[in-house]
Amino acid sequence: MTELDLLGLKCPLPALRTAKRLELLPSGAELVLLADDPLAPLDIQHLCNDGGHGLLSREPLAAGGWRFVIRRG
């Protein structure tokens, strides 16, 4: 499982960097994403819907932000 730490980055960078990383992964691979941009939940959901990826989970982080698990489509 690959992890991508995007804490501290603001929109649209988390979505853009997530899309770029997903392109490098084989179909079915899982990506763990850490992000704290307020728009990240919407942007990541939209990215998954448009790209045919599965958003497996979205959990809040204790320090603020979220931990997403995405399965590449």
C-alpha cells in the first residue's frame, strides 16, 4: 500500500497530486492519502467518481484533516 502525505497543501494541489500518483499505480492498488485542506473530502470524492476509483474509507485525523484509502480503478 502506497502512502501520500499532502498535509499542509491547499486546493487544488491535493487532488492534482493524488490523480498523478494514482496514474502510476496498477489497477486494484490501494493508496493511503493524508490531507487537511477543507475541500479535500469533496475533491477526493469527485476525483474518485470521475476516474473510476473506489474511495474505500475516509477517517478524521486527530490533528485535523483526513485519512483516505483509495483503490485505483
